[in-house]
Amino acid sequence: MDIKIPDKWLREYLETKATPQKLAECLSLCGESVEKIEKIGNETVYDIEITTNRVDSASVLGIAREASAILPRFKIPAKFTQPMTHAKQRTFSSVNYLKTNIDHNLCFRFSAILIKNIKIATSPLDIQNKLIESGARPINNIVDISNYIMFLFGQPIHTFDYDKIKGAKMHLRASRKGEELTTLDGKKHKLPGGDIVIEDVDGRLIDLAGIMGGLNSAVDENTKNVLLFVQTYNPVNIRRTSMALAARSQASILFEKGLDTELVDPALRYGIDMFVNLTKGTPADEILDIYPDPYKVKAVKTNLEFINERLGISLTKDQISKSLVPLGFYPRWSGKNISVEIPSYRRDVEIPEDIVEEVARIYGYRNLPDTPLSGVVPIPINDSPFIFEEKVKDFLSGWGGVEVYTQSLVPKELAGPEALKLKNPLGKEAEYLRTSLMLSLEKAARENSGVTEPFHLFEIANVYLPRRGDLPVELMTLAGVFVNDSYENAKGIIEALLEKLNIDYKFVPEDSKGFLPSQRLSIKTGQTEIGQFGVLESGLIYYEFPIESLQKASKEQRSFVPIPNFPSQIEDITLSFPAKTYLGDVIEKMKSADKLISEVKLVDKFKDFFTFRIWYQHPTKTLTDREVEKIRNRLVETIKRQFGGFLKD
Amino acid sequence: MKEEISNIKNEAIAQIMEADSATELEEISIAYLGRNGKLTNLIKRLKEVPPEERKENGILLNEAKSTIQSFLATQKGKLSVTARKWFDPTVPGAKPPIGHLHLVTQGIRQISRIFENLGYVRVRYPEVEWDWYAFEALNMPKGHPARDMWETFFVDGATDPKLGQTVLTPHTSNGQVREMQRIHSTGSGLPPIRMINIAKCYRRQSDASHVPMFHQFEGLVIDKGISVAHLKGTLDAFAKEFFGPERRTRLRPYHFQFTEPSFEVDVTCGICLGKGCKVCKGGWLELGGAGMVHPAVLKNGGIAPNKYTGFAFGWGVERVVMMKSCLEIPDIRLLYSSDLRFLRQF
């Protein structure tokens, strides 16, 4: 929650010589974060972020109180003064002018007062300016009083047109599902049920409590008598209603954080004063105040050792007390044990750790030492994928690949089959959790359609495979796409990658979805597919490996093969084959034709002729020409029998 | 043979001295040192020389060869530029294709390296997560206003009676309780924990400084006697190593439901080093949140809060990368475009 606090208004309750800049800096270091200081008209205004636990500081008075505790720690004197009120009415749990029936689980404190014969007018300029600087638009004195008190105290208040409350009776209850109510902004709401509403004698709903008043009980230009209304509501109900109806008023944002019930009385009395001054109205002699369970002082217990251990420093009892007292806490020591009484407005402080925080922020985090960790280091995880992934990325980028990070949230047409859908997507273009990287990478390639030279994009990212009744499997996947490049170049990169990862793989032509028929290879180790490579229907060359499969197939080290003591015989032979012969199979066959053939490579091709370089290697001697000839003949014979290939003469 | 060597050498030198073109020198080189050159032929005949003279002749042959080579080189240098053999050393190199690792990958590597050196164990926990790990276990019950800070995507997926609905995790803090649970299944089943969890996170936001998909790194340390001072020491060490030794950090109070106390961490601006300048407005840049692990979170992870304490922090990878390099990328969404003109810059 962000609030705006005008400097001049703040200084009505905070006496200090601190400049706005210094005040903002000190407050940010020890309390609330001042996001910026701005000028609105001639006035300096602080933009302050209030965290959800500190609704007590979401007001001019709240900030003044914090600043008065913080500034002296920077050797800047500061004094906080509570606002003065003149209204001296006594409080009663029942009054003549309003009969009530209240569900106390919904409303912890219910107070109100009738003010008669008010005159609607514009507010004095000073009040108008303060409202503008705080971010509200001045309307008339009645509305302005509500906003003024809300900004000053952090307590929302409401004003009913008293004469519109039929029977001068209020029934505060939980709504039933489907009940309808029009709020004073003219919006008609169908209630989800369990909302806090107020019903009058005619059975009309006249207030969506804590969120916005009802139109049928709203103050208008003919209003004579008003009911000034200050409550503490159950934060859970307020939040549920405001979220369900998307009705996020400043009042509901305050109420849903859980307000201090002790704030009701001073806010109401300040309101009476303002009504007297600004509307010339006459308040009733009795304040209605229904407060069945008043705040009882709580104490949080801890000890010196606990506080110092959490902070990593040795504070004295006195230093601890001096941090707590200015914030309104009341510490009592008994030996090394401390019992800290919590003021009503600091109900967020519940456990010893909360005391540690209050001590530390006022003592100053800047005054704590920077201590390096010591102690035992945890055991690392075996087979962690991170180094492996780094290696893969290094190889691919080393061979010219460009890494991309594409969105895992994609439109339906890029999601792949059976993808999980978001319930509240930002838009159709990011509605599904993808089950494949293929379509994302094709899109990435298309985004570079102006590029004419070859390029290679790759990514390692999760795909999300749904499971019934469980979270999806998040499958970390390597995928890439080659554009404007030859099949051989692309395949070479994949072969090189598999070799560098020490994977014993084989390519098996197998069709699959998305790829052109007969243009896809399944990449296998043994019988297990570890990935795929081929030409997509779009014409792009694509590959994909689940990282886990790749890592499992990858050996850290190859085993050592002794370096031969004798030179190998190397010769080129040129063969021709019938149409539609897989060269991959031919080379595999050649390599396995004789155990003395140590390597076969395709070195040249011209029309139907393919030149292979053959390495003949005997482990313990140099092969003679005759011996090589024998092996060659056997090789050519095998190739002829298997593929119908023949030697070029 | 000695005489022959000497004669051939002198003859070669004489010819070299007279040569006045690169071609001529090339021819001389071939005539003496080529495969059938005069000196080469002499070397071939060395095996006919009686063994006792072989060594001496060998030395002489080598000396002759290097003398001829040296004279050839010197004479080449003496030739006028036009007479030299043309060579263009400025011809552009034939570069291999140059690849690129994404900025986010580079950032993740630097971050993991720093923490791994401090004994942290890198992990990765789910992106698609149960509500319980993302919120409830972190002391944020259903309907708690603190949840508003994380604009959460909900997934039309499984609902578990205990763990709640499926969400996209809005922060890497979902890894905190998961890591505590993992520890129970290892070794002693007890802390120490030093975790660095780097993963994708998602929030319902999209503008020039926010992207719905981004990366966070989450540190979690749990041990006996871990204090705020340890957190300060660790974050300061990270900032000095990642951003530079002249940088400093500071803590400001903040609130998270799953840490107590909670902090915002700032680092001094890299341009003004904390003095305040046009870029940083005040000398400090916001790094992200941190805090001491809330006892309720320790309990949810099955760790006794009266024995162990810990700290945690979770920051944006993109954010620290951009802060480190002072990259003035006007729109953070550009990081996730596939435009080669962008990707090839890094």
C-alpha cells in the first residue's frame, strides 16, 4: 500500500528540524520506505510504501509517531504530539437515536453519533489542499471530513443520511448469497455471501460495510441530519468481499489489514469536532460505542540471549529498552528475561522474532557487523544437471549456436498437445504452458526472417507434461533450430555434440509428428530414444533432447585405447550405389566389415560416386599391400551383397 | 665430402647474393634444398660415409643448410618491396561462426559460481507448484493480504486436498520448504543447509520493467546460531564479488510473511558509489528482499526453530545482471526476444 503524506501536515504532529530529505532517509533506513519526495503545488509530499503488517503507520499520525522514535537515533530531536479533541460526549452501548443488532464476529467495535442540522458547503482551503496533496479530490465538507480523518488517523469513517435509515434501526449481519445492493458510486453488486452488510427496518441493505456506503442511505444536497459512523470490521470478511467484487476502496484496503479498535474513539471525537466546525451541526449528547471485547494489553516474552543471538551482536539490556520504548512498547526486565507489553496499535508484534526486529531496526541495521558464515558445509548433490547443461551450452555456442530464452507461456497454437491452461492469463498470447519447444523455436526462427546467412538458435528450458491429479512433469529439454543451413552442417553439429558428450549413439530413420516424412532421425543409445533430429514440415532443421536422457547416456570419461605402434594404411575408394541407399548404413557396414578397418569417412561425392577414406590398422604390425587388398576385396564384396554398390574402375 | 659441402655452400651463397627477385630466390632454394637439391643429395649420401666421419660431416651439412636458409631469408629482406613475393597480412580472417550465451545464462553462471564457492548447493525446484509451497508453507494462509504482492497465475490443473491448487510459482521461495524436506532424506537428515535455487518464476505483470516470466535466485542458509550479522556478511560478500569490491550494501526494514525480521537490500550505485547521482537518485539501488527465516516456515519444513535459525534472500537474475553491466536496455522484454541483432550483442 502506498500513501502520500504532506510534509506540512506531518509537522503539525511532529516537531523536528529534520529536512524532508533527512527525514525520508532516516525513515527508510529504520521504518517505512519513502519511495520518493515530490512537490504537489507548493507542498512537499512523501510517497511512502506501507507493508501489509504495518497498517498502524498508514496515516499522518502513524508516520509522525514512527519518525519521532527514529530521528533521535540519528541525533535529530523529534517530538510527537497527539491531536487535540474537544468533543466530550460520554459513550453508551445503547442510545435512543439508533437501535442496533450487531454480529460481533463481523464488527469488533461499533460506534456512531447523530449530528443534526448540518449545512453542506465547500471545505476551507487548508483542508482542500491537504486532501489534494494526499491524493483525494475535495467534494464537500461532509465527504472531505471522512477523507481527512482517514488520512490523519488511518481509520476509515462513513456518514449516513440519518433520515434515510428507516426506523432508525440497523441490523449488521453477514449477507446471503445473491443479495443485491447499489453502492453510492451507482454500481449494483450481487453479493457473494458472507459480506458485512447493514439492513434497516424496511429490510433494505443500506451499507456494504467497510467497502462503500449504500446509495439509498447516502448523504445528498438535501441532507439535514447525519450519522457519523466509525467501526472496526473483521479484516477477513472485508478482504473476501473487496476481492470478489473487485471493489478496492481505500477504506477496504485499510480494514482488510486489521485495524486497531482503539483508533475508533479518537477518530470519532475528531470527527465530531470537524462537523461542529465545518457544518455547524449539533452532535447528540451520547456517543454510541459497542465494544464488547476491549483491547487487553498483551506481552511478548523473550530474553537477552535470544535477541543477541539472532542479531549476532551483544546489546545491553539498556540498549534494548531504549530501542523499544520510543515505539510505544513497554519492556520489563527480570534478570535476563524480558516481557514486552505491546500497544494496541502494534498487534503485528506477536513472537520473540518480532521483538528482535523492532530492536534491530531502531538500533540500526547499519550498526550490525558483517560476519562471514562459518561451520560445516553441506554435502553436494550427486549427478546434478547444472554442470552438464553448462557444458552442452558451451559446445553449442562454441560452434556458432545462439542461445535464446523463449516464453514458456504460449498461445494455444504453440502449446503442443494437451497443454495445461492458465485460469487467469494476461492474454491469449500467453495462455498455455508449452509441452514442446519445437513451435517456440520455429517462431524464434521466423522472428529473424530477414537474416539470409545461416544461423543456429538453441534453448534449454522446461516443457510441462500434464499428469492427472498431480503437478505436471517439468522436463528440462535441449532443443535447437538451424536456419539457412545445409542438412549436413546441422547434422554435423549434433554428431559433434554427441561425440563430445561421450555418447554411443546411432541414428535410426523413423517418422514422427511435425517432421517431413523420411526426414527425421531417432537418436538412440541401445534401444532407448534419447532425442530426435530432422527436417520439420516448415523446412527448418530441428533437434530435441530431454536433458536427463542426454546426461544418462553421456559418459564422463571414455576408456583409454592404446595408441597403435604401427602406422595404419590409408586409401580412398570410390563406390557407386543404386538410388535410395542410406549412406549412414553403408558406412556402418564398412566399419564392421573387418576388425582391421579402424575408420571410414566419406571424403568426396560427385554425381552418383562417393569416395570413402579407409583406415586399415593392425594392432601389432604394419599391414602389407597384399593383406590390405584382401580386406578391401572382402569389404567391396560385402557392400555389393548388402547394398548393390560397386567399385568405380 | 667436407670439401664438397663447403663448395656447395659457397656456391649457393654466391648465387643468393646476386639474386634480385623472389622467384630467383625460390629457384635457388629448390636447387639446393629441394627434394633433389644439391645439398639434399649430399645429405642422402651421408650413409655412404665411413661411420667414424659421419658425425663430423653431419654437423657440417646441418651448418651448411642453416647458413643457406639464413642467407635466403636475409636476401629476401633486402629485396625491394615490389620484388618481394606478394603477401597480404591484412586479409580478414575466416572466422568460425561465433555463438552467444544468453545474458541470463551468463548471469546465472556468475551467481552460481559465487555461491558454490561459499559452499552452497545449487538446486532447482518446480515452476508449476502447489499453493502450499508457494504460499501457505511460507506463512501466508489463503486470503492473506500479503499474497497481493505476488500477482499469481493460477493453473487449470490438479488440486490436492492438502497442498491446494496448482499455481505458477511467483518466486523461488517455494524452494525453501522443499529444500528442508530434501535435507531430511540425506545423510544425517539435519541442517546445515546452504541452498542456491535458481529457477523461472511467473507473475501477472507486463511492462517495460516487468516480464511475466523471469528468473530468481534464492539463497537459504539454516544452521545453529545463524544471525542477521551472517546475512549481512553474506550479502555484502556477494555484492562485492558480483558488482565489484568498491560496492557496499545496506539493509532496510521490510515485511515478508516468511521472514522475521525482513529486509530490503540496497547496493551502492556503480556510478557514484553511494554519493548520489542522476542515475540512482540517492546513491543506492534496490537489490531485493531478504530476512531471517520465520519460525513457522522452519516448522513447516520439519526443522526445530528452537535449535536452528536461518536466513533467506530471493532476487531477480535479470535485475542484478542489468545492474551489474549498467546495460541501458529500455525495455526488459527485449531480453526475451529472439532477435539476433539483440542476442549477438552479448
